[in-house]
Amino acid sequence: MYISERHLNTLFTDGTGLSPKQFARIGRVRTVLAADAGRWSEIAATAGYYDQSHMTAEFRHFMGVPSAVFTAGQRPAATACTA
């Protein structure tokens, strides 16, 4: 059985509550969070980012602070998730 890309996208979104792109973005940020200390450029490459600036922008989008600030322990206050 074959399904279209659009239908697969709809099935994925219905099943997870996230689009495949959003799911992948969260996965990359989780990879950064799980990374051992090292050079940010190497962590970005390992996580699948084009470069460090893209990693930092996406990390800031999801976590509320840049990656270096987060790992230094300056974490933002917890807030409820909004859909």
C-alpha cells in the first residue's frame, strides 16, 4: 500500500501531536542537551545542524536561553507549555 507524503504527514501529526519537522527539531535540541562538554561547533555538527549559529537559534527558541547560558546554569523559570 502506498500513501502520499501529505497523508503520512497527517498520520504522524495526528499520532504525535507534532509535525515531523517539529519532532525532528526537538530531537536535535535533545541531542544538544545530552552532549558531553565540548566545542559548540562539534556538538552542532553531531546534532545535525548546519552550523553553530543555527543550533544556538533553535536552542534559544525551545529553551528560552542560548545554549552556553543554559549550560552555565542560568536557566529560565519554568512555564506551562502552550499548544
